[in-house]
Amino acid sequence: MVAQRVVSPVFVGRSEELSKLAAVLDAAVEQGPAVALVAGEAGIGKSRLLAEFARSLDPGVRVVGGVCAELGRDALPYAPFVTVLRALIRVDGVTPGPYRRLARWFPELGETGDDTEGGKHLLYEEVLTLIERVAAGQPLVVSIEDLHWADAATCELLGFLARNLTRPGVLLVITYRPPEVGPLLSELARRPGTARLRLDRLDELDVGRQLAAILGTEPDPATVGRVHERSDGNPLFVEALARAGERTPDGARDLLLDGPRSLRSPARELLRIASVAGGRLAHRLLAEVAGQDGAELDALLRELVDRSLLVTADDGYAFRHALIRDAVYEDLLPGERARLHARYAEALRDCGAPAELAAHAHAAGDRGLALSAAYLAAGQARRSYAYAEQVRLLGMVLDLWDPAVRLGTDRIGVLTDAAEACMLSGDYARGIEHASAGLAAVDERREPERAALLLEHRGRLRHRLNTTGVSDWEHALELLPPGSSQRGRLLGVLAMGLLPEVDRAREPFEEALAVGRATDDATVTIRGLLGVALMTSDLGMLTEARALAERLDSNDLFMTVPMYEATLHTRAGDHHRAIEVASDGIRLARRYGLGRSRGAELACYAGRGLILAGRWDEATAVLEESLRADAPPQSRRGLRTLVGYLSLLRGDLAAAEAAADVERSDSGSLFSRHQLLCLLAIAQGDPERADLLLDRALTDPALTRIHSSDARPVLVAGALAQRARLSPRAGRELRERVVARQAQLAAADAALGVDGMLDRAWQTMLRALIEDDGWDRAVASWRQLRQPYELTLCLFHGARTMLAAGDRPGATARLREAARLAEDLRAAPLARQITQLLRPRPTQDGLTEREHEVLRLIAEGLSNRQIAARLHISPSTAGVHVSHILTKLGAATRTEAAAIAFREGLTGSRHDDR
């Protein structure tokens, strides 16, 4: 055991949580690295729990921690990890080491590495190496507090560590406020070895114990009751009320300010100065801003720490809780705030913290300084792949814009950078605004390349938002001379935007590839390679594109490659490889700061592959995680479509309907719009509405322009709708309409090419549905592709045909296999249909339901070929039915069978409840 459990008497009501943390640490030492998630509202005692946990540990356990500052996105990315790493590099034996990227933060580690060499992932690998190197000597606890304030870069690094730590003896402890749950926390919660703790409010007994520890004496029951009621069991409020006496503060702010206002004037002034920092602040910075140091400052700080207003944090201090800091800061007069911010700005001028400098200068009213610092900080954010931070900082630059301040660029340049940063971060709507503002300011005739670049950005942003970017790209191409690299890049972008209409995309893709080859421009070449590979199914071209992309400093383009790889692997029926490529792409996208943009798009590819492979639980996790991460609109529509489709297959019609509500107004792909809506209408018992949707799809000109593997699932859904329209009660007019619709489906199928095994399997299933024949071929196709749902569906429909032909033994064998598959998938609606069909259904006359249908048509005088056409079966199958009927009725001829049918009333309609 590594926890010796020496607990401070003021620490109450958390013994169970403390024991759980100790157990998790023991498991981390004995079994492998672990994660503990500690959730609780503001003031509930998360930081205190960590402090007591650290106090309770054996001296052989090393504890380091960092806090996500309340300034949050005003702070330098990775701020909490800088604190953690600063402590770790001081460990004996660690310095010097192979930490060229970390040397950017800690000069004592030696010379810095080349930022263009290796990218951010090498920085992450160095952090991982350092942590595991320290943990090799003794158990290590790394705490990251207040994750709800974390910047995107900190979240990415934390997720990387959680996924890649392998050495035993490392425990990551993370605190957060429950409403602020994001994709990282969801991922960590599912990680093996993760423990979850939630700190609840204290009951009245524990409030009494806390008051006793604070006051040093046992409080009377009336005081305990009053404090418990007013504080609602929040330990922070209990602390604020403990010394308030009989006076009841008017509200939460008064409660939080009660302690600070009772301080001596010098201590109160120091607390006010600290509140302006916005979070943790170093001792030296506080001393400089306060204008004092030495014993006098130490005495004041000691008073603030003893009163539980400040806590020590490495080489500085932090407020006991953000609520206290808020209250103190808001209590300042406007003039006081401005003066204190100005003092911080002056102290930070040469400290290498431009984001903090910008925030303080802005609050102080120094617009020029704030503008320069914000622009510098934006550059740092981009180099750290913190694109959301870059967007925010460039927004500040634009708000403060002053042409008299020299930045090395003009306002159009800032707007261009901001539009690109928005594209990388996934903030597409804001990016369109920036690009449009740049276009309004640029002169196309004097600066055509600059205007074309803004049009390219706006087109890409519009395309990702709502697929309306083609006009911008076409306009940009008009501004550029033939053969230029910029034109080649635009051609590649345009071609990608024209997909899935392959014929329209083919020419610009081929021209882009030719321009890229001619100008030796890797970016242009990659786009051309991707497009031509997609049209020719040439995986070799994808390999070349990936190799080129890995050498470029363009993470956005690099993350485009796995989308095309996943598409081609899916078409080839290799779902395992498609899932692997897309999943790896998602992880890389998050590492490179592209989780919300490219990561969400890749989640659609991974989710579809997982659904086709029958890994539905994994698909749900991937799709829901990306949706919780606030995916952009276009990606969100794709994700919701897949969620709706999966919900439909499992029988959750309400969830499927919710997704369909989005799809009804979607301007996206024909695949997503019609397949889901058509299948939903069938499931809701409205096959005529499904047929109407099919009619719209069949008359949509895009049907012949999109890739066949996207079109055929829509046709299959339409064929299923036709089977749902038919019943033994269906009249001749309806049957004729169904026959006509099936002829349209067959014609649409014939007009499409066939590309890959998946497309071929869809075609085989479609023809089996139309002809009610060839089910063995359809079953074999899906079995080869290992797609369990489609296999189950074909087994079911094939069994129905066999039952109609009187082959119950053969049908039963197929239905039993289908039942097992449906149960494994938890495909409830299909499982119910299979169960119903498995039940024996003898009739008094010995005829099957299908044979009754055939007998009615015999009585009408139809030939075998006419019967086949009417029932949508093959002539040979119709002949088998006629033969069985004659045998069962003891009739020698069709005429005799018809006479028996009329005499015994066997031609009446029967309800097929299967």
C-alpha cells in the first residue's frame, strides 16, 4: 500500500472518496497506469480532496499538479502542464535529457528543436517520456485541476497521455465541474482503469464537523442548522458563513466577500491585487505588481493562506476557489481594476506571456499594447496547434485594429489568417464572416491572388457548413492564370467539393494532378492524387498521396487522406481497414487541434464502417462522442443521420424520427436524405409514403451522377418499400403499380456501374428483392463481406420465399441463423419478424399463404408466367407452387384445382400477419 491515510481533522465527509483514490493509486502501482475523474460543483471541495490525498500518501510517492487557470483561453496553451513539467525536470537524473521541444518552455533543457520538424506529436512524446521516466523511480501522481477551464491544447495533451501511458505507477487525477462535460471526459470515462468520483454536498452532520474544525470549538445545533441551510452543504459557503456570526449575507456574493472584507487593510488590498491576475500567479509577479517583497509580503500572504482565501501553488498562489476570486474582483471599482490591470501589463511586458499581457493591456485600456500582444499570442497559438485560441486572439486583434500599430501585416491579412484558423478549428460560420470582410476590402483587379485565397477559404468554409462553396471557387479560378500552383490547388478543392458527382469532379481532379506534377507542387499533387484514386479505386495513388502529405506542414490536408482511404476500403468491402484508417485519423485530428473539424468528418466514416461491420455499440460511442464535441453543422447532419439509421435498426423509432426531422431539410447527399426517410416510413407502417420518397429519388437527376455505392442503398430501400406495399389483400391496381415501380428500380440499377465488392453486394440484394429470387447469391455476398445485418435481412427474405414454396425445413435453418445474428446485433424489429416466421402456421386445407395467393390467380385463369409477374417471383417458382397446389388438392389439372377452390371457398383473401 502506498497510502498511509494521515488526514487533517478539518477534512470531513470525504473518507469514502479518499479511500477510493488510494485504491486507484494502489492499482496503478500494481497493475498499470490509471485515471481518476473527480467531479463536483464549484466550492464542493475537489481541490481540498486532492490536497488531503497528497497529505495522506507515503513519502515515497511523488505528487505534482497543475491548474487550468480561470483566464482559461487567455492563458498560454498547455499552462497546467507547464507547471507539472517544471516540477518534473527538477527531479534528479532527468536533466539533461532528449527534450528538444520542451526546451521551448524550459531553457535549462538545452537547445530547442526545429518546430517544423516532427510537429506537435513529438512534443507530446517528450512529455510522455519525461513522465514515465520519473515514474520509473517512484510512483507518480499527476493532478490537473479545473478541466472545465482547459484550453483545447491542454485537453489534447491530456488525452494523449491517458491513451499512451504504459508504465505502472502513474496516476492521473482530473477535477472538473459536471456541467462542463466534453469529449475528453467521455473518452477518459470509458478508459479501462478509470475511476469516477463525484463529490456531493455535505449533510448537516458533516457541516457541523466542518464548522467545528474551522472555529476550533463545537458549534451549537442552531448555528449548524442555519449554516447548513444557507450553504446548502457547499463546503466553500460553509467556510464563508463560519465567521459571519449572526449576520446573514444577502446573497452568494456577500457570502463569498465576508471573509475578504474582514481582513486587515494591507491583506485585503493584496487579495484584490491577486484577484486581477485571473488565476494562478507567480510570487515574483505578485511581488512586482504589489510593489513589495520580503517579510512584510510573506506575512500578508500567510494571513491570506491561513484564512483559506489563497492556497500555495508551486512558486506562487491561487484563490481557494474561483468564486472567491470572482467576488473580490467584481467588488473592485472600475478605476481600481484599470489601474491594477495596467500594473500587471507593465510587469508582463518582457515575460514571454503575450496572451496574458494582451488580456491585461486590454482591460487597462492600452489598445496598442493589447493589439500587439494579441497578434503575437495568436502566432504562438497556431504553432501549438491551438486553433480555437488563435481564432479568439485574432478576433481581439480585429476588434482593437489600429493601422498605426505595426504588425507586419494589414487588416486583410489578419482576416485571411482568421478565416483559415476558423476552418481548422471548426468555427465555420465565424470564418465565413472573416473571409467576407476580407473580400469586401480587397481589390480583385490589383490583388487577384489575394482575393482568390479569400474566396478559396470562404468556399471551403461554406462547403463544410452547408455544401454551398462551389460558386466561390469558380469565381476564384476566373481570377488566376492557367497553370499556376494556386489555380491547381483551387482545382483540387473544387473537385473535392463537387463530389460525390464523379463526372463533374473528374476533369478538375485530373487537371489539378497535371498542374501539380508540372509545377512540382506537393499540395496540388496530393489533391489530384486523392481524386483520381477515388475515381479509379487506385490504392497506390493514395499511398503516394499519404507519403507526400506526411512531409508537408499542412495538417488539414494530411487529415483529408484517411477520408479517401476509408472510402476506398469501404467500397472494397474491407470494413476493418476502413474503420482502422478512420479511427487513426480521428486520433491524429485531435492531436493536431482538428478534432472538431476533420475529426468530426472522420467520425462519420468510422461510424458508417462500424455499422456495416455490425459493431453497433462501438459505432454509437464514436458518433455520440463527436456529437457531444459540438461538431459543425454539416458533420453534425452526417453524424445524426448515422445515429438515426442505427436507432432505426434497433427499433428506437423516436430517435430515428428525431434524426429524420433534421434530414427532411438537409441539402446533403441523396444517400443520407432518402435512405433513412424511406426505411423510417416502412418501419412506421406507411409504405406509400416510402414509395413517394422513392419516386423523388428516382426522378432526382443527381441519382445518375453520384457514385453507384451511394445510390444503390437508396434503391434497396425502395425495393423493401415495394415488398411492404404488397399483401394478400392488395388489389390488382396496386400490384400493377408495384410492378411498374420495380421496373423503374431495375432500370435505375442497370444505368449504374458497379464499383467494388460492396456495390456488387448491394446490386445482388436489390435484384433478389425485385425478382424474389437469387437469395442464395445475396446471402453469399454479405457473408463474404461479413456484414451481419444485411446478411440477416437476406436470410429472412430468402426464408420467406422458401416457405411460400413449401420448403419449411430449408427456411427454418436460415431463420435460425438469422435469429442468432439479429439477437447478437440487438436488431429488435427484424428479430421480431424472424420469430414470427419461425412459428409453425398450419392451415386447415394444408395450403401455405403463398399457395392461397397462387390458387386465386389460377382461378383467374393466369398462366405460370403471368402469376410470376403478378407476385414478383420467377416463372419456375410459380410452377413449383402450382405443382404443390395440385398435389395437396388432389387435382389433376389447373381447371380442376380452380373448381375445387371455388367449391370449397379457398380463393377468399387471407390476412398475412407475418
